[in-house]
Amino acid sequence: MRSATAIKMGMLRMIRCRALRYVPVLCAVMVLAGCSGGRSFHGALQCAPYARAQTGVDLHGNAAGWWWQAAGRYARAHQPSSGAILVFKATSRMPYGHVSVVRRVLSNDTILVDQANWAPGSIDNGVLVKDISFAHDWSLVRVWWSPGGVMGLRPNPTYGFIIP
């Protein structure tokens, strides 16, 4: 029969081996973390580093500032295209703004996006976004809220799309 110490040591080895499986995931999360010099909103996973990694754009800092940084460096538009970055304005609920990557254009007023941290701490793919602006210029949108399984009720102001 094994001693209590031997059993504890065996369990500790098993836990360490299982934990090592998560090292690549942890490293990926750390790479995506820390927008704006380490300041975070809703945790370590941030939208800007995620969008930068997905598109290869050389834009940094708060998501809302990307629109102005892109001027003269990247094309900007008010209609979506696959691979474009939708830039949300800063608001009281989103003090640093938000960015999403257009996965697919479904119609003139509906797209699917991939994004990080819309639902805090998660990456969501194929999220429905609907243009609700009066001018049909994507300056105001509603976004699917995956935790509730419903279309978001809050209108979200945007600048438009950056074309990488």
C-alpha cells in the first residue's frame, strides 16, 4: 500500500501535467491582452489586439482612436466588406471604443463579425451586426448579445470601416 505522501506526490504530478496542456492557450491570451499600455476594460482579453492579429493592421491604442490613426494609411468606408474593421466610437459604456472584424456581408444592413471582449472575456465569431442608422451609412448599429441569445437593444455609434 502506498503512503499518503506518495499519493499526494502522484496527484501533484498529474495536476502539473494537465496544467501544461493549457500553456499555449495562456500564452495566446497574454499576447492578446493589454490594450493601451496595459489598461484594461473588462479584463485582459481586448478587442484591439485581437483585431490587429486578425487583420495585420499597424494600428495601436484605444479602439476608438483607430479611425483617426487610419486616415491616410488605410482606406476608410461607410459600407462593409469582408475583412474590414468596424470601429465603434467611445461612449460611457465603452470608454475606449470597440473594433470588430467583418467576417461576411449578409445584406445592405446586416453583417457577421468576429470580435473579442464584446461579451467580457470571450472571443465571438460570426456575430450578427445590424445597421440601424437613418442614413444607412453604418453610423449606428445593434450587435447580437451572445450571453443572452438576443439582439442587443442599445444603439452603438460607429465611425465606419477601415479597409486593411
